[in-house]
Amino acid sequence: MKPRTPAHTPHRRAQALTEMAIVLPLLVLLFLAAVDYSRVFFYFQQVESAAAAGAQIGCMSTSNAANTTLISSNALLQTRDMANLSPSVASTLTGSNLAVTVSANFRPLIAWPFLPTNVFLRRTVNMRVMQ
């Protein structure tokens, strides 16, 4: 009968270090990709909520709907967490419909190969103005 060898021989430790050296960069890459992917969705939600906030204040009355400064300031108030993206707000009033568009240019943390370096985020919310 052969004597048992300990589980942590130098050969097994070297094998574990080699496996970790191969797998760790891939795990870090996947983690960074997940962080960038989630940031895009977070900022898109911020753009959408800003457009909705601008449209909500604008649809309260026809005077609010014509006041683009009020709509822009209310929408930009919702985007205070997006200061580094410098969002822009545009509103148009056609008849009794108000359309508020918020757009921002998102830049990922890492320049991924084969993917765009800038992602343009835009959301338009349409609401009927109350008379």
C-alpha cells in the first residue's frame, strides 16, 4: 500500500497558482464589463426619469407647457447625479401635446474593443397638457 501524500504539496500549490493566474484576469474583465453595463442602464433610467419630470411639470397648464425654462430646470433637477454627462433638455408643444426630450452622452469606464466609446442616451416623453 502506498503512503498518502499531503493535499498541499508544492506541485499542487503551483498548479493552483497557475489556474488562478489564468482565471483571475478573465474574472476581473467580466466584473468590469458588468459594472459598465449596469452604469449604462442606470444613466438611461436617470434620463428617462428626467424627461418624465419635465413633462409632468409642463403638462399642468398651458403656461407651464410654454415655459421651456421651467421644464428644463425641473428635468435637470432630476439629473443632478449625472453631472459628468452634461444632459440637455428640449421641449416642443404641438397643440395640446407636450414632448420633452432629454439626451446625454455616456462614456464607459473602459474603451472596449469592437464597442462604441460613446453611447448616446435619449428619451422622449409625450403628455397631454391639461387645459
